[in-house]
Amino acid sequence: MIANLYLQGNTPVHKFDPRIKLALLLFMTVSFFLTDSIPVTGGFLFFILLLVSLNGIKQVLRSIHSILPLLIFVAILTPPFHPSGKVFYAFHSLVLLSSDGIREALRLIIRFTGITSLFFLFFLTTEVDDLILSLMWFKIPFTATLVITIALRYIPHITHIYSNVTDAHKLRRGTDFEMSGGFRNRMKNLFPVLVSVLIQSIRAIPALAMALETKGLGFNAQRQSFRDINIFGSIILQLVIAFAIVLVVVLVTLL
Amino acid sequence: MNEAILEIKDLSFTFPGYPGLDFPELFRDLNLKVEKGEIRVILGKPESGKTTLSRIITALIPRYSGGSLSGQVKLDGVEINGNQPYNLIQKAGTVFQNPDEQIITTRCDAEIAFPMESMGWGKKQIAERIDFGLESTGISHLRYRDPATLSGGEKRKLLLASLFAVNPPLWILDETFEELDPASLRAILKTILSQERTIIIFMTKPPAVLEEHNVKFSILYKGTLFHKEDSPENFKKLMIEEGLLLDPERYHSIQPYKKREPLLKIENLSYSYNTAGAFTLEIEHFKLNKGEIISIVGRNGSGKSTLGKILCGLLKPDSGQIFAYRESGLSPLDTKNLNALTGFIFQNPDYQIFLPTVKEELSYGLNPDEAAVDKIIELFSLPGKEVPPALMSYGARKRLQGAVYYLFEKDLYIVDEADSGLSVEDFASMITRFHQKGSTVLFITHNMELSRVFSERVYIMENGSVVQTADEDSFNLVNGYFAGKIEDQA
């Protein structure tokens, strides 16, 4: 198991203490649900994207791009379930688009985009090791932290296999292999790729267990950690920044 | 007589079968005694059971595979039957054949530290051992790198560094040296052997450098072990029979350097990975001719595979161009043209094989007629039309992969990591088939025999550039490379 999301870098977000980052991640996730106000959650989203662009972590935008089909789905399917408010479009008695419907769809899209970019921002800028150390600092046992981080890495792991297999198939098929084109064509090409991916990802499971056991997982000893969390700059300053964010979020949510 | 670290007595093992398919016995009455300070190289063709044997010694099999095992395996005086792998890590350390399966952390120093952390060693001691591991394998500069960004050879060095750090009494290396360049191998062997260590090395092709050391050889043949010390003359015959050594009667000629029509050329190409610390590939001139066999050699991480992936269009260069020589003159190639032009034999055949029978696999996307399928099955000695590829041996799956590409008319075939997994016999027959149909074959290797016997020209790469082209005039330089005498100039 070799894949992970972390992107080496030197930005302030990278250097921020992972424990504070983790706490902020949880807090911000919750805060997206604390209010229904579109300007407020929209403001949160704006703040996150500002952070992303100031630090030049454009991979976050790629993650938003990958959830785009889902967002379009939400945009189409939500309004009919909220027919109240000013009606813009109706098919006989069925209201398909109304002011409340648009508002609700917007709310869901902002929340979804916000939380996705938040998580990607965190995982792209936090080393897995730092995440394990932070979780352990919060008194979560090592085995549990390992399970959490491996589960999180399983997605990039499958992506990694997927890209290898598509590469392999691309060369096998030459020019007629296209991951774009019509829906039917895409499905036809996708099937053999998915078979190979499935076989490879199932095979990876016992291999991972073997790797962990040959590295002594299960050995009866008090586990040691070879390093501590790296602290860059003043931890007090970072705490002040974190508190300021919390304070602003709480204030705008309540007002 | 020295004390034995590993003692295997009358070992027999059979993998569990599936309904309607029973596997034959893999080992029968296998005996092995490895004494303290001994370096034992166990050779065997793919699927002969090398990995299984290494996993039985580390108690991973039958724990993870099931199957019936009888006989006795004693590691440093302890019966391993029923013992857990994690309780044995102080007695035996292992490096897996596929480093991607074994690496679990996301930073090199953390990877080396993991087993020591499990055993609860002190912080200071772990830090010292990490330094020692990195220095011994010559990868101190990779300390903070993410292992996912390393080359195949570098990953193996990282896993070796972990063994240097823990330093268990027995080291078990499964095909670990096959992707290391001769200079690295020479340096690592020197460090490993500077202290008395007991090592079992499983491999398909023994590199020449090994012969300079006091090494004992065995061969895994039909489920049991034959030791060279018992009968040296028969041992060589057995190796040729198993396809582990080039048969000097069949492959003797050094390929003459011929003047040929050009196929494609690279001009001022550069490519760099998105990761900090990774190298940049920069190639000013590189040319391939029609119908030639050429090999690329070079240190681990020098950019050989990257060049291969650019040539087949899997990576898009940042700048520069690849041109094909056509009748109408030079024409630039984009990644799609390259996809169509080139066949790239992936190391893992299962990325490219997915259908229920050999016949369907060969027909996929092409619909060749019955006679063509029969011919290709014979040409690549495949087990039969209706056999499911998933149940074929690794060597046969690899041959099937070759056969699939053979059917596609490709101008250029690239065989990456030709060193691992394939026996020399399988390797030789695959590239000979490609060559015979008039295509250009490019293979990447660290094996001198293969490079010397099969290639007309050799490119040497270093730090992301092609530094030398060797033809008839400069084979000495290539010999220097294979003797491990070309020093890293970084």
C-alpha cells in the first residue's frame, strides 16, 4: 500500500500544527451544518477557497471537479422536492423549479463543496504520519489510528491501481481506446478496466496484512514513536489564529 | 561446525485447491540448513515456490494462504509452526518481491522506524538505527521523501535499510537484488558482508557480482532443493534446463552492430515529476532504428523507466518532441500516436489480462481467425485455448501478455524491468519473437548477460540524461558499468 494524498510543500497550511488543523477540520465541518444561511456558509466556502488559492494547492480544485457530476445531480433533483416559494417552472401541477427549491439546492451544493474542499485541503497538506501522531495525541489508540489512516488511503490506492490499469489498457488497445467519447463507448471500455482493478485491489488486502505483521504489528510491547509532531514557528500564534477563526465562525453563525 | 540459524526438515506443502481444481504438491521433503554467517542463494524459475518458501520461513504461510504443511522449520532454535510473524521479527527480517506491497508509511524514515516502534525501542536508539540504515544503503538523501515517489530500485534500498536498522540474525531477500544496478549492488553487498550476517537470497537470475563473494547456491527444482556444493557439474545443467542460465549453445553470438534505417528520434526533451526532490529527465538526442534490439542500463533512479513511459506515450514531456521518420520526412508524434506505435510490457501482467479464456484474451479487440490464434498459442507455448489465464502460472501469464502484444502490429516494443519475474529463457524467447517480426525492441536491464547477448546497442543513463551510447567501439564502457565500476557522479 503505497499511495496517499499528501502533497509535499512548504505553505503555511502545511506548516500549521496538525493537531490544531485536525480540530479546525472537525469544527468547520460541523459549522457547515449549524446554519442554513446561504451567505454565511457561502462565506465559509469563500474563505476555504481563498486559503486554497493563496497557498496554490490547486489539487483541491481537481477534487471539486471530480464531484461535479454529483453536484449537477443535486442541482437537478433537489428543487422538485421543495416546491414552495415563487414558482419559476411547473409541469402541469408539478412544480419543478421554485425560489425555495433553488435555495435548498444551493445550500446543499455549498455544504458539499465546502466539506469536500476542507477535507482535501487537510489531507493534501498533512502527512499521514502527522495525522497518526495527532490522533494519538488526542488519546486514540495506535491500532485505531492505523485503521483510520489506511481506510483513508484506500481511495488513492484504488485510484493508483486504476491509473496503472488504464495505462496498460491504453497501450493494449492503441488508438481505439478512449476514456471519453459516447456513454456507451465509455462503459464498454470501462468494464475490462474495472475487472482488473477489482482483482488487483482484492489481492492487495492480504499483502497489506502480511506487510504489517512483518513490521511487527501485534508485537507485545508498548509502542514507541520515533519522532514528535513537527512544530514550525510559534504554536501560540497558531492557536490565536485558530481561536480567531472559531470566534468569527461562531459569531456569524449566531448573528 | 557453525550453529544453524535455520533448519528445514522434510518440508512438504500444498496450497488449498478450488472446487474442481487441486494444486499439485509444491514442496516435497525439502531440506535446508543455513548456518550462521552463511550467504545462501536459492535460485528457481518463476512459480517454483521461492516466495512461498520465504513466507513459510517467516510464518506468513500457511497463516494467510491456508494449505497443508508438514515437516519441521526451526528458526534460531525456535519451532516456527504455530508462531506469529510479528513474534519472529527479531529472528528473521524479510524484503518482499514487490516493494509496493510491503511499504506502508508515507515517509522513508518512518518506514525504517516502523518495526522498531512496534518493538518499543527507545527514541534515541531508533534515531541512530535510522541513520545507520540510510547510510548503509546510500539513501540518506531520501530520508524525508514519500516512498511512492521513489524508483523501483530505490524502494528496495529503503526496505533493505529497514533490515540494516533492525539487523535480525537472518535476512530473507526475495528477488531484492534484481532491480539494483551493479554499482549499488556492489556497494550494498560490501556493507552487508562487512559484518557477519546470515542471508537467504531468492532470485531468478544471479548477477555476476555475487560470484566475487563466498556464496552458496541452491536451486529449487520440482519441489525440492539441490545444493551446488553436492554436485557442481549437474547444478549448471539443472540451471540451463530450468531456463535460469542462457544455454551457451543456443545463445552465443554477440549481436553485431548494423547500420539500420532510423525509426524515431527525440530532440531536447525534458520531463520532471511534480514531487520535490525527484529528478528531471533531460534528453538532447536519442534515436531508435528500425528492427534493432537495444538495451538501456543505468543507476537506480536515473530515469530509464521514465524514458520508457515517454516513448510509449504514457507520460507527456514538458518540452521537446519525438519525431518519427516517415517517407514524407520527419513527423512529430503526440502521446496518442505513441500509444499506437509502441507496446509496453508491464511488469505486472495482470494489469493487461482480464478475460476468462486464453482465446478470448487473444481475440479481444482484434478478432483474428482461428488459425492465427492457434499459431500464436504455439509460438508462445501457451497451455491451450480454453485455459483461464487467472489459473495459469506467472511465466505463462507473462507469455500471454507478450502474445497479446505480438498480435498488435507495433513498431516498437519496450520491455521494462526485464530483470524481475521472468526466467532468462522466457525473456529470450519473448524478445526474439518481437525481433523476428521486424519490430524494434528496447529493454531495460541490469543484467550484463542479457544486455551483451541480445542488444546491438546500449544506452547508459545517469541522473536523468543519456550519458553514453555504446556500440561496437565502446562496449568497454558498458562492461565497466556492469562490473559496478562506474561511480555515481552526483
